[in-house]
Amino acid sequence: SVPCSAILSSYLLGERLNLLGKLGCLLSLVGSTVMVIHAPEDEEVTTLEEMTSKLKEPGFLAYAAILLALCFLLIIYLAPRYGQSNILVYLTICSVIGAFSVSSVKGLGIAIKGFFAGQPVLQHPLTWILVVTLVASITTQINYLNKSLDIFNTSLVFPIYYVLFTTIVITTSVILFKEWVTMTVVDIIGTVCGFLTIILGVFLLHAFKDMDVSLGNLPQVLQNEQPAPVTRDDKNILIEVDNSSIAPEDKPKVFMLDT
């Protein structure tokens, strides 16, 4: 999704994709490939009954309760006070709610397959619970994501949101489906490294999207770097003014202070 949205916006919306953006797309593809190679196999869950048993496990119930408590704390207490100044407040709400939306989509996918297979999924209460959960979570995500985009820079919002959302979704998948139980150390390291590579690619894609960097002007960009200005405090400025005002014949100076 990251490179496709960047490339399509470049060709269809006229947004420039500089050298760092292309490198970010490439890193995203490389990281995704590494994650797919080392990712654990999905545990086979084919019926709503099996999905219900997964959702009723004590570990997932405790995890879901912690996420809900954190979400209510953010929405009720932190968002009205710090949402306008701290970018992490709204994005954490979106990411935490995203754990429920992804789990709901997984369950509804099983329900849709069961419906076409002739199973009575519409009579199962979990189907409607998942529908309500999905609608509520997506609505909340869109609301707070739009609030964040209204206040903060887009180039900061999307990378941070991507990292938080993906981290929480991976954690939810580990707890709900126990996909990492049979993984080797090499696969765990490979998956983490692939995820970090994707984070780096997203950072390059969004953080430097306004820079005019290409292979043609890269030498000029590196050569035209201006040295950082030296910041001087008021004390140094007063000393310079005092020294420059001394006459060659060292005449006394009189200073008057108005109070």
C-alpha cells in the first residue's frame, strides 16, 4: 500500500516523487518481502465457533480489556487536554482501535466464506457483534485520523500512524492466533528486521517528500549546503558593541539607563 499510493499519487495527482521517496518505496518493498519470507503461517480458523473460542481465551480477553481501558483514557481524559499539541494522542487512539477492526475483518471473512458455503452464519451472534465492532472502530479511526491531519503535518502523521498501527496489529495477531509460538529465532529476527526496514522506507518517503532531490541535482544539493548560523546571545552582542564603540584615543563613554 505504501509504494502503490506514492506512485499513483505521483502519476494521477501530480505529486512529485523525489529520489528519497523512490528509495523509501524500494525499502518498503524489500522489508515486506523479508517479512513474508520469515512470517509465521496462519493458524487455520475456518468456522465462527473456532473464532469464538479464540476470542474467549483469557489472554486475549485481558489484552482487549487493557486496550479498551487505554482507549477510554485517551478519548475521555488525554484527548481534550493534549490532543491539540501532542501528535501521539490521536494516532494512538486510531492504532488501538485498529486492533479491533483487524480482528473483526478476520472474523467477518470467515463468516462470508461460511455464508457462501451454506452455513447459518446470520443466526450466529458473533457475526453481528463483529459487524458492530467493525463499524464503530472504523468510524472512530476516521474521526481521530482526520483530527490529527487537520492539526499536524501529513508527513509526520502517516509514518507515525503506520508504525503504531502495525505494531499493535502484530501484537494482537500474536496474542489472538499465537502465530509466533512455532517460529525459530532466525524467523523472529528476520520478521523484526523486515518491519524496521519498512519503517525506514516510510520515514524516507514522507519526511523528505518536499525536498528537491534527484540523481541529476544530487551533487549540487550536497555542495550548496549552507553552514548553520551561529546563534549569539545578548551578552556577546553587547560586548561587541561596547568594544566597537571604543575610540582610538580611549575617550571615556557615558551610558544612561532609562528605568
